[in-house]
Amino acid sequence: LWQDDSYMDLCFPGYSTAQNEVTGPKTKSGPELGSLTVQCNYTSGWKTHRKYWCRGADWRDCKILVSTTGSEQEVKRDRVSIRDDQENLTFMVTMEDLRRDDADIYWCGIERVGSDHGFPVDVSIDPGKSELILTPSQDVAVRPQVKVTAEPHTLSLFSSTYFLILVFLEVPLLLGMLSAILWVDRPQRCPGRRLGQNFLFMGHSAVFS
């Protein structure tokens, strides 16, 4: 990425190529949602000094994400961890659960009195397939959910149809029974009167005879 030292001096204010007490890869890339590890190297005079991982193109104003305690104990903060291997004069930085907006300029840094030592690392993120893709197992898990949602609707439709059938069958039957009751209970006035008159006429005839 950088052709010569003057390019690095121009692009990173506050950084000097004379500060080679710490070095690392110029570029590093990792997959989206994956992880990447950066190895930073330093000279023997900085074994017990605090090392850190800093973000931001401006070396004088970068944000420290994680730092060691001066020992070899691993330190983790959020999605970034750092571990110092003082025997091999290296410290490792690991970034996990990578996101696209993690792409930036980072620094391998060593704390000291005065100006710290630092080396820039251009980190890029390879885009991944972030779209939701259903696997066969996920598809099976979803199907019962759809069936449960559709079943009450089907049951409700069946109940409505059954109710309508009952109405259409029961109403004519009830009407027929009501008509029969009304027919039986209707007043029998005219036939009764004629029958009484006939008996009365026949009685009078018997008297006169």
C-alpha cells in the first residue's frame, strides 16, 4: 500500500518512520462476521511496556480499543482481545464478529514516556452473505408455525358452514311443525254448526212424526 517512507509520513500525521521499535503488517483483511488476528513485533527494550491496539488514521488522536497490563495476560474488551508474548517479542491482536464499518486504519502501539511508538495497519473487511437463507432444518421448523396459523381459520370456516347447514335444515322443519300445530288447533266453527243444525232438524222431524 505504501511505496516509500515519505508516503507514510504524509498520510499519517504524527507518525515517523524512524519509530521502528514496533512493526506489523501494512494491510490485513478479514471476513464479515468472522475474525482476524494481527501480529505486532517490537524490540527487546519494550518487553514490560504496555502494548495497545488503536483505531484512527491520525496517530496523535486515535482511539485505544484494548491494551495489555504490562504482563503476558490476555486482555479482552468488547470484540477485541490482545496478548503479549514477551519471550518472542510479539503481541497478538484479535478482532471478532467483524462488521463492514470495522474497516479503518489501526495501530500497533507501545506506551512510553513522551511520544508512544506506533505502526499503522490498514484493516479491510471482505463482505459476506448477510442475507437470511433458510436451511432445510430451519424450513421444517417454520412449517408447523404456518400450519398452526392456518388451522384456526379452517376450523372457523368449517364451523360457519356447519352452522349454516343446521339453520337451513332446522328452520323449514320448525316451520313445518308449527304449521301442523296451527292446522290441528284451528277453530272448527262451520262444520260444527252444520252438524248441530242437522241434529236439530232431525229431532224436530221425529217429534212431528
